[in-house]
Amino acid sequence: MYKKIKIELQIVAFMLLVVLLTACTQQETNEDSYLSLDTAENSTNAEKEENSPNIQPDFTVDISNRDILAACAGTTVERTIKSSSGGTISIDAQIDVDKISRVSSYRYIPMQFTEESRKTLLEKMFPAESWDVNKAAIYDEKEDAWGFVTPRGESWMYQIIDSHGFGEQIVYIERTDVALNYTKESKICPIRISNEEDMMLLVEVIDNIPTEIERIGQEYINSVTDAIYFCNYIYICDKDSEYPYAKAVFKQVVDGMPITVWHNFSTATVKGSSFPVKVWGNCYSMEELGLEKPILTLMEAVAAIQEQIDSVQMQETQICISKISLEYLAVISSEGIPEIVPVWRFWLGNDEKERSMMCEQVFAVNAVNGELIWINQEAFAE
């Protein structure tokens, strides 16, 4: 009996020893596997770091940009910059960076106006129960435009014009039997929708309510794109003439900053109706590219103006800057790609009224590469 128990205990001990040895072997194998994975990951990461440019993590760039904005928020810059030709730029400006949530860069993707886009937009502009605008529209091959006459006897034209050579399309929808008499000498009076005095002026001169002009313009835009546009400003043009009209300009706002592109979506409304007699501009989407490094500080931007002022032709010998803001602007990259980048914008004019009247002249410094920019957006508006 004793021998039998002894033999059974030996068997149990042997089985336990086998189990323990197997477990140790598996543990060593697993540890080897973990070491192999770690080694492989480190090797792969080392190769990536060696083959990739030295790009800072996004959060580091974001933190730096926030510090740059916080440092200049609410401050004032005073500086006089002189060109070699005798021109002077006097800067006495407060910095406006409020409402900016972050700073990045984007690829500019112009929208293509298809046959479906044309039909949708015209149906939105000319709704009628007993009349189909798209059936009435006749294509003129020579003019490359669609023409039609409404039941009220209004003559209209729809046309798409290619621009800039990178696929950008500009839509023009215009009532051809109404002349706006637009010239470079047209006298304009900018208004703000939030300003009650300006609103009353528009009602008095154009017989239209600003919010109605804004609403109708947004409805037209919403019929062809999901992007959200806001009315950036409204002009009363030739208010003392026989045919005054209101020009409304619509822009997207991203990261708390308005985006100025080459052909901002716009409408022109004459006295007697809230509906515009002309709609033009383009719509677009964006793809985020991000920033590899923090933006220029404001003082670096001011220094860039001093360094490059002789590279631009000053139209006036004395220029006053009374406001500086950070905004987005469409530009062509060095690779010839349209992009939307942050810029330090230096507003021309002594006060708010002058700044508003000259708001289509963009004097800015590219906050990514320091390039000085001076363009007249009004030149692209018609």
C-alpha cells in the first residue's frame, strides 16, 4: 500500500514538473516575441524619421500659434515704413485676433458647375408653378451661355467662365435688360448689417432690407453647395445716381477667420425688389493641409513689410494702416497649387469707414512664408 501511494506521488510530481517546464518555455517564447515586436517597431520608426522631414507635431504648432495670438491680442502697433521711392506706410493699428479658434492651411478645391448645378440654381432663382426655367433656357453656342426670358418679360443670361487655369469656374447669372452702370469710378458706401443707421440708409436708397439681401444670397449658395457662407459686407453703389444698387459679398468662415478668395460669391440688388439682378462668383471646398511650423509673429510680419516694400508699386505716397487682423487668403503656392493660408492683414484706411470702403484691397503678409501680398480683389469682381 505504501509503495502504491509513493508511485502515485512520483507520477503527480512528474506531471507538475512537465507543466512548469512548458509554462516557462511559453513565457520565454512570448518574451522573445515581445522583444522582436519592439525591435521591429523601433526600426520602422527610425526609418520613418530618417526618410521624413522634421515636422513638428500638430499640438506643438497649435500651442505655439495660440501663444503668438495671445501675445498680440488687444495690443497696438505703431511703426513708420518708408520705401526707396519716397512712399510712407504709417501703422497705428490695434490688433484684432478675437474669435480665432485655431490656425491651419488648406487646399483650395474649386467647385465645378455641372448641368445639374445649373438646373438647381436656376430653379432656386426662378421658381414658378406654370413655368420651367430650364425648359425655357436656350443655349447660345457662340456666346457659350444660356439665355431665357421670364413670364414677366425679364431677359436673363447664365454663363460659366473658366479662370486662373487650375479648374476654377466662375458663375455669372445676370439680368441683361438692366444696366448697373458699374465703373471704377462708381461711388460706394459700405454698410454693416449690425449697424441700424446703415440698415436704414439701405432701406432709404435701395428700398431693401439688408437681412433679406443676405438671406436670398445664402439660399442661392445653399442650393449648390453644403459649405456655409456668411454675408461679409454690403455696398451701396452709386447711391446718388439714378440707378443705385446694393452689392453683397459672401465668404466662408473657418477657424473663426473669414476666407477671401479670388472671386467671392456676390449679388447685386437694385431698387424695387429684394431679388438680385446679378449673381456671380465661385464656390469651393477645402482639404486641410496643416502647418509644419508656427505662423510668423506680428512683429516678424511688420519686418517683412519693411524688407519687401520696394517690391510692390505703391498707389499712394502716404498710406495709413489702422487695423491688423489674422485671416485666410487664397494664394498660389510655389508649386503652382491653389491653397488657403493664414495672412496678417494690414487694413488700409484711417478709420472704420475708410477701411470698409477699401476692404477689397488686400495688403497682407503670408503668415507661413513671409511673402508680401498686395492685390485688389475688386479687379476680379466683375
